[in-house]
Amino acid sequence: GDGIIHSWLNRMLLPDTVGTGGDSHTRFPIGISFPAGSGAVAFAAATGVMPLDMPESVLVRFSGEMQPGITLRDLVHSIPYVAIKEGDLTVPKKNKKNIFAGRILEIEGLSTLKCEQAFELSDASAERSAAGCSIKLTKEPIAEYLRSNIVMLKWMIADGYGDARTMKRRIASMEAWLENPTLMEADPGAEYHKVYDIDLSTITEPVLCCPNDPDDAKTLSEIGEQKI
């Protein structure tokens, strides 16, 4: 009863590591993360390593400025919306196409987001059936996030919560990163299965996902006259 695992694990992360969890929405806002079955999670916990078949990546690159009235949820939904327009994602289950399925979703162009905001994007990559997700952020919001997590972990230790030794080791690792911050990033000239460029200035109205299918993305004007 401590809470949702993919939210809790966010508070234990390091920005230069691979994370995993036994929750289908294990897509963290820092580093890179992959959900896994209980056997793989137990193996990773026992050995400190995780076997991975590294898939291809799909890059979503945002540019420009968010428009008034537009929210992060609209950006989340703009990803399937653009893929539908490109013919890379279909809604019907029969002969369904999904370019994101089994691939890593990499997101760039929103580097000043707070980590809590980035989580809204990374968490939603599970709805794309992506194997994992990584968001390119700057060091400043990540450092702020880690400092907050250190405070929380110290409070948990003082309150007698869980394994104090493990949490102290994690605090030490976070403090070491803050002393010498490094981030994972794509190699120069990295190749992608597909690159989507989304100009934020073109998102001028809410982008919604229709009932029962998070892939069925449409703009408000496209569905505004439909009767329910």
C-alpha cells in the first residue's frame, strides 16, 4: 500500500542508468527504462544487470513554443496524431500498424521541462506500446529533482522506513551524480527507424484520444460536432 510502483521508482533513479520495474507503465522521466516481467526484475535486483534486446528508436523532435491554452497532454496526444497522419499508426485492430510498438520512443526539444512534467510524456509511451522511453532534459531540472528525492529518502530513513542501508547507498549515488552530472544522449549522427518533427506552433487546439483507444487521436475541431 505504498503507492503506484512506476511513480515510486521515479524517486529512486539516477539519470545515467537503465531502470526497470514490474509495472507496464515503467517509463521513467530520467535515464532510460524498460518494463519487465517478475523474473527479469528479480534477476536485475539480484545481479545488478538486466539482459536487453536493444530495439530501434523512433525520435520525436519538438520545436518552437507551446501555444496559449495547450497542455502537456496535448503534446502527448500529438505523437499518435502525427503518426496517424503519416500512415504509420492505424486505429482498427485488424491489420493494425503501430510504428512505436516494441521500439524505444526518444523525445527531444522539451529540455527545460521539470522531471514531473517529463513523466507525463514518458509514462504515456506505454500507451504507444513502446519498449522504452527516453526524454532529453537539461541538467538543471534533473538536479532539482534529485535534491528533492534525497530529502525524501532521508525523511524515510529517519521515519524507520524500509532498508536504510539501501536508501543510504542510493543517496550517496545521487550526491555523487550532483557532484559530476552527466547525461545520456544520442551519439552524433545516430540513426532512427523514423523521425517525427513536431512544430509546437502548429498545435493550436486540444488533441484528444477518443474512447476505448489511446491511439485514436483527433483534434477538438474534428470531433466537436459529434453527438455522444
